[in-house]
Amino acid sequence: MARAPLLSPSLSSANVDTLAPAASPATTKSFSDHYSTSFSSPYKLLAVLSGHAGAVSSLALCGEFLLSASVAQDIIAWQHPDLRPFTRFGHGDGSVKALVAAGNRLFTAHQDRRIRVWKVSRRPGNAFRLVATLPTARDYLLRIIKRSSFIQTRRHHRRLWIEHADSISCLAVGPGVIYSGSWDKTLKVWRASDLKCIESIAAHDDAINALVAHKGILCSASADGKIRIWAKGKSSHCLRATLVSRKEVSWNAVVVSDEGGFVYGGGSDGGVMGWEIEGPRVVCHAMEAHAMAVLCLCTTAGFVFSGSADNTIGVWRREKGGGLERLGTISGHEGPVKCLQASWRCVGGGGGFMLYSGGLDKSLRVWWLPKEYGGEGEMREEMEKCIMVV
């Protein structure tokens, strides 16, 4: 069968067909001849990466690697530019709920209520080395001798305040700190220099599903129907604003625009809603963005992407005032889309961006969209600034 030509010269069909070594259980196959489009400039499905035994739960970009985690407790590192499976790590530590990279370290959140810290290097066979588990043993020892360090989580049960009482669902990186959000309704703040827990915040009335930190603010999205904006004070974080919808909805995802002026939430009702942070005021409400719940969001330059339980990805262009214009829908997953990442690349003289999507169908899909898709004028200029030369 003849294949549709790929837009990226460095991701030729020859490269895509040979991504996975025969000895590796992680595999990649070309899907370039099976894509759908509702765009005047079509996206291309470059490849399907497989190898996880369970649903793909989180994605992260870490230097030259794309990392994918699953509920089957493992993490696979795929190496750019051809996305060969590089290594697999993280076995036996509980379902991996979230990934976030900070410098030469990777932080992973697990269902066993722990955060694991991995040092990233170029050493063959040991590129991701486990260096700490949070809370650290030192942090435990310093606090366990003080009665004031314990809080009551439920009747006849007490726990150190530095511990999460339920699964850690999300992570975010701020200036000098790591944030963790949990189904126990709390946020915890960890100092990056010594990995010590320095603050615990009773942030919501229900499970926290998503976090994003950007330019000095932290946004938390919760099943209690609220998105909260936090600002760092001299010694602790304070609540800056609470964003709510007009109807009951669980917020599953939250992102902040690149320049930091707008925040967008994805809800259980299938809608995407946006607010201007200063004020705050509602700037858009796409009530029927998807037929089912929005599970994830990501943003890059002038675009916002929404992944849904209806197995599709919505593509939106952000307008000047923060509103969202629906550009189209990407389909291909055979299950709900749980996580998204996007990165700008300039290869072979052609620019555009890679969109990575992970689903409950256990697959990771790699899409290519040309930069021309964003149109002309101011939006085009903004995208040009974000292109990374590789």
C-alpha cells in the first residue's frame, strides 16, 4: 500500500519502520497511511509507539527524551529524533500517575503516595538512576519525634503532615520548588535543593486532579468544581483567586498560556473554559468541546489541545483576548486520550510541531502539524519565536 508522504524529512518512513530494535518489547509502527483530517493543512500521524502493559497515564519531555508512564508501573524513555526505545525503568513502585522534569532530574508521582526522584545522565544502562524517595528518610526522622508534626487524617488514624494520605495525582515545577497534588485534597511544596517538604496546603474540598505552575503562580484543578490560583508569599502560598463554572463540573485538567495571561480548564462535562488571570474574568466557554469528559490539556505558542474520553483530540487556536477558535479534531486512538505533550521543531528546513498523545488503549501516538497551520500575521510571528532548532 502506498504511504502518504511525511512532512518531516528526518522522520521518513524508513526511520519510522525501524524505530524499535527486535530485542526490545517496546515497538513502533508507521501509521502515516491511516490518518483522518478536518483541516485545510492536514496533520499527519507519524507513528504509534507501544510497549506498555497498561494505559499510558503521563508524558514528559526531558532533554532528548520523550518519557511515557503507565498504570502498569513502568516508564519508557524514547530517544529523539527517531524515537527509538532507549530504556525502561520504574518497575514495582505502584502505578505512575505523573511525570515532570526539572534540569537533570525527573520526578515521578505514584499511587503508593510517594514521589521518586531520578537523576538523568548519558550513562549506558543507567541513564535514569533512582536517587531519592519523597518524603526522604531524613525528613521523616527530623519530624517523627515531634507531636506537632502529626495530623489526624481520619478517626484513629494520624499521619505526618509531610506525607500524602492518598494517591499523588499530579506534579508541577516552580522556581526552586516541586509541587504535588493528591486525591487527599492537599498540595505539598518540596524544596528542590534538599528535597524537603516545606509546606502543606489544604487546597480543595475534593480530589486534586491537575496542577500547573507558571511565572510565579500555581493553578490547581479539582473534582470539587474549582480551579484555584495560588501565589507565593514570603513564607507560604496564599490563595489569589477561585475560578468556578456556572454548573457542577469536575475539573480534570488545567493549563496556563505561554505568556501567563490566561488559564484554561478541561471538565467532566466535555467543556473547555478560559479565564483571564487578572480580574479574573471568563474569556471563553466551549460547552460542547467534546462528547465526553476532557481528561487533559496542553498548550504551545498560540495553540491549545484537549484530550478526551471520547477518544479524540481537539485543536484550538488562542485568540488575542484569550478566546479559543476550534480548528479541528484529531482522531485515531482506540480509547480515551489521557495525556498530551507538544514541542516545536525545525527539521530539514521545514518547521512545525510534534504532538504526542497517550491513551487508555496503551499506545503513544506521534503527530506532526506544520507551522503554516497557524495562519499568518501575529500568530505566525509568535510561533516562529517558539521553534527549537535540532
